[in-house]
Amino acid sequence: QAHLVESGGGLVQPGGSLSLSCAASGSIFRFYNMGWYRQAPGKQRELVAFISNGGSTNYANSVKGRFTISRDNAENTVYLQMNSLKPEDTAVYYCNAELRGYQFWGQGTQVTVSS
């Protein structure tokens, strides 16, 4: 079982940047497919970015060119670099780990983009 802890959220002005981190417990992090999801008030949770255990990435159309997902298997950590943030990026961001159909979630971190 993976225990995930997100950090790095906060308040930022439109056009600004934030970097999120998700630290995972356990010794098999390198086998997990990892993702960042977000959920805005009144909306469904949506996939923002995905990185496979082999390093392949995929992004929601709304964040392509602005967000970058990466992972450091030695540090058991996945990152989400968010640039050119927009008010519509405001949401709780969740880290997800998937392995053979089993999914694990972090507690979420709030990102607020506002002037």
C-alpha cells in the first residue's frame, strides 16, 4: 500500500507558477503509474497529468504547454510544475498512484489562482 503526501499548494496570482510534490512511502514506487488530479468546487475530479512507470507522460488539453509532470524514483517523489496559472486552475490537487488496478490517493493540496 502506498501512502501519498502532497505539498506545495497555495495562493498565486494569475500568470504565476507553483510546484507541487507528492512523496510516496514504500520500496516499489518505481513500479507505480502516477497521476495528478484536481477537483474544483461543484465539479468532478479530473486527470491533469500522468506519468507512467516507464516515464511516458500525458496531459489534459487544458494544461498542455503549461504544466509538467516528472518523477524521481530515487526520492519516491512525483512533481507537478505549473506555470502560467489561470483562475480556472483553482482546485484541490490530488496525487494518485496506480499499480495493477489498485489505486491510492493523497489527501490533496489546495491551489488558488487569484489576484
